[in-house]
Amino acid sequence: MKGAGAMEQALQGVRVVEFTSGLAGPWIGRFMAWCGAEVVKVESRAHPSVVRLYVPPREPERGTQPRLSPWFTDWDAGKRFVALDLTKPEAVDLARRLVAQADIVIENQSTGVMEKLGLGYDALVKCKPDLIHFSTTGYGDSGPNCRYVTWGPNIEALSGLSSLSGHPHRECTVTQYAYPDALGALHGLTAVMAALAHRARTGEGQLIDLAQYETTVASIGH
């Protein structure tokens, strides 16, 4: 207890660093922040996440209004933010120092991006030997499609989910919601929590690679 009526939250004391965009990665940190974790999201002013690119529909002349975005409120509330230009060595050094004081890294960059920046698992585990590093991409970090950049609707089509949506007398269509992102985030959250439990027992961190395509196929069922 920290005060009258104040209860300790389930993930209080857990620190998370995000290198994320869209929904598949940010929603994991969002749920963890809800439960008391300290979540720091690394952003770029030059290349903002899609959730920051909000234009008010009734006042389009105002242009992009990143602080008014309802997507941002839904997917990134409860976090702290730092803007770093990761193309600069000093910014990469700052990011590594953040990770050295964290328990978990969450990233959903395209395959190879984190390694190119010098922030891949092999580099970060040297900063934090028991680090839990969660990485999620459209098709995983290996295989014939691993280098493709993807969004939820692409995975809906390839997984077969599109064939199950829409009206029966019309051709198949996408769901108009990025279900693979949400599925990847919820399965990813479960994996991260399992990794935390494993580390509590053994002291070992781990690298988790989740392919949103595989998660979507598994969720469709027969």
C-alpha cells in the first residue's frame, strides 16, 4: 500500500521500452501500462507513427494534429515518450542506455531494421543480459516472405480471413479493421507475460519472434 486506498498494480516495477508503430506493437505496451508497468516509447519526429498522423475530419485545413489523435489515445495512453533520431550514433547510445535499465523491449519494425540501427537482440542483450525482447513482424524474421513490409489487410487476404467476411452474395472483402494487428498484440502480450514468469523462476531472458500471419491463421481455425 502506498497510501489510503492505493493498491500496488500487477506490473508495478516492470520497465518496458518500445520501438513500435501502428497497433501490433503499441497495444502490448498499452495493456502493460494499464497494469502499472512503466512504458517508454521511442519515437521519431521526422518519421512519426501512423497514429500521430491524424487530421481532424471537420477541420482538415488544420493539417496533421498528432496530439488530438483518438488512435494515439487508444493505443499509446499511459506511456512516456522520447524522440530520438536513431540514424545518429548518440541517439542509438541513448536508446541502449534506456534498454539497460528496462526489463522488456517491444518492437514491430520490419525484419532487419533493428539490426541495421544497432539495436537488434544481440546488441541489446549485451546491455541487459536477462532482457526479454519481443519482436513481431508480418511474416516472422525468417522464411521466403520475411522481407515484405505488411499491414493488417495484407495478412487478412493471405491468411484466408478475407474469404470469411462480407456478404454471402458478394465477393470476399477485408474486415475494415486490422484484426491481425490485434491478434498479434494479444498473443504477444501473453508471450511476454510468460517470459516474465520464466525469468522470475530461472533468471533467464529470451528473444520472442511472433509472425502475425501465423497468429491469424491459427486464430481462424478449421
